[in-house]
Amino acid sequence: MTEKSDRSKWGTNTRLTHTGNDPKDYFGFVNPPVIHASTVLFPDSATMETNNQKYTYATHGTPTTNALATAVNALEGSAGTIIVSSGLAAVTVPLLAYLKAGDHLLMVDSVYFPTRRFCDTMLLDLGIEVTYYDPLIGAGIEALIKANTKVVFTESPGSNTLEIQDIPAISDIAHKHEAIVMMDNTWATPIYFKPLEFGVDISIQAATKYPGGHADVLLGLVSANKKNWPRLLQAKTNLGMCGNPDESYQVLRGLRTMGVRLAQHQSSALEIAKKMQGMKGVVDVLHPALPTFPGHDLWQRDFKGSSGLFSFVLDGGGSRDLWRAKAHAFLDALQIFGLGYSWGGYESLAVKVSLSDRTIATEPGEGPVIRLHIGLEDPADLLADIERGLAAANSIA
């Protein structure tokens, strides 16, 4: 077995394949066991009194959940990772860890809608002030920071409209004012963007998406740098949040193939996005890896790749009622793309997104935004399906 010190030289797919557990710990079996547990026994009362053993109670971790956390730490370069029940929980736990009544949160306006809903309900009820900011603000965010600003929350690319944020610039300003920087990195995963290397303190991802990869788990991952790991871990313990062993095992298994799956998602999505640019009924294609995308230079500077999720603006051709009719016609004509929420699985999905909740990064004026997740099907078949949908939308007048 290669010495642990050599693992820092391994490539991404090698790490994904071998990190997280040692087969020697489990009689040579390459996968760790799924350990279902609540109670953990102690050898004697003195050990029980001091909690002086690796595992003390299942909410604090098991060999199964720790194998996943160890693998994620290797990918993120983090001091520690907590595993929680969903991607949304991966957002809410760190926010609750760092915010209290009277504090101020800067939240990017292009954020995942359930995150916004949490801010506009529970955080406001707790007496926390929330200000939404332009995802393209960069270092200009300094003008919005107050004496009580404790957290700057980022998401790049932004949900649905894929705005790329200048994470290093925002992090530098936030730290200058002693604020914590959090980032939802679900789109890129730590394979294509490592938030902690760009100044982020808390890296968040929905393991439901690409780490799981098969549309059959709900799990969230939150990784922290050394300075912030103790506080994050304590919040997770205080809230009693923990991922279950079955889904932790499934995500660990999904990690083994995430690199090759992402490469295919990336290749197919780019091929389709490029060809959609010339299609009748498509006003704009919102994909950061396209040179025509406004944030392409930032994406090219900071990211190592792109995933399978992007959006396009459908030609609405008139009133909002017509927008709706065209969007429904497009979606209902699809035969391969499924109509459903989430993404990151092997299957392609399509959904009309609503941007009505936004105050700054508002929706385009030319027509509805359709979000596509490009799965692992053959690109030619997916393109034919998109053309079928566009033909149906273009027939509505």
C-alpha cells in the first residue's frame, strides 16, 4: 500500500478510487461495511466517563460516515467535513452556526431558492438581517458590509442563470472585515473548483447531486478550513444533525466514479450548449464555459471544468401567457428528458425555472428560462429531443 504521504501527489481519479477507507481495516474488502448503529459500548466506566475512544455514539460518526468524510476532506483540502441529511441542511447548519439575533448576512441574489426561503423565513424570525447582493459585484461588496456583517454567502455559478462570482475578491474583502465566507459549490464539486483554495471558509455541496450520481440519495456535505472546523462540528453536534449510514455508503460509492461521470456530463453538455446557440427559438444559452457567456473569463481563470447543468432562454415572443404556453409546449414534447427537480444523476432533466423572487439578478426579458441537466445519454439523442421540444414551442403563436 502506498504511504499516506504520497497521496498528495495522486491525481483526482486516483484519490476518488482509493481515498476514504483502507481495505486492510476490513479484512481486505475494498468497500467499508455499512454500520447501522445508535449505541456504542465502552470497555469500562472510566472510558465511558471521559469518552476516550474513537466512537462514542452514532450521531458523532461511524466507520461508514467517517469513510465518506475522510474522502471528502481529501478532495476539498479541508480540516473536517460534516455529513447532514440533505443539500439544504448543508446550507442551514453552517448559517445557524455563525449567525445570531442582530447579525447581518450578505446573501447572493442568484442563490438556490430553498436557501432564500430559509433566509426570508427562519433567519428573519431569529432576528437576523439579510441583504441580497448582485452576484457580479466582486470587490464592490465592501460597500454593503456593515459592522454586524458576520457571513458572506456565495454560490458560483448561480442557480439557474449561472452567474460566476469573483470568489477571491469577495473573500479578501470579507476577511478584511472579519466575516466568514461560505460557498455552495454543488455545480462544480471540488473536482472542478476547490473553494478553500480561493479563500472560502466553509464549502457546501449537495451530495444528492454528482457525488451520489444516481438520483437515489439525499445527503449534504459541509467542509471547513482548520480555523472554522471546531465551530462547524459543534453546531452539527448541537443540532443533532447526521447523515445515515446507507446513504453515506451510496455517496462514497458514487465518489469512486464521479470523475469519469463528470467528464462525460461536461463533454455532452458543452456539445449540446454550443449547438443550441444556433437553434431557432433559443435566445441565449447560459453556460459559463461558452466564450459568449458574460462570466466566461472568471470561469476560465478559476475553474478546472464544467458540469452538466446549464440553462437557456426560450424565445417568448410576446406576453407572459405566451411565455408560459411556449415553455409548457417545449417541456411536454420531450421524450428523453425527464421533468423533475434535482439534477446530477445519470438521467437528463428539464424544468422551467421561476426567477420572480429575485431583486437584482432578475430574469431575462426575452422569454422563460429553461434549465437542462445533461445526463449520460448519447448527445445526438438529447439534441434530437431538444429540437423536438423547440419545434413544439415555435409552433405556438
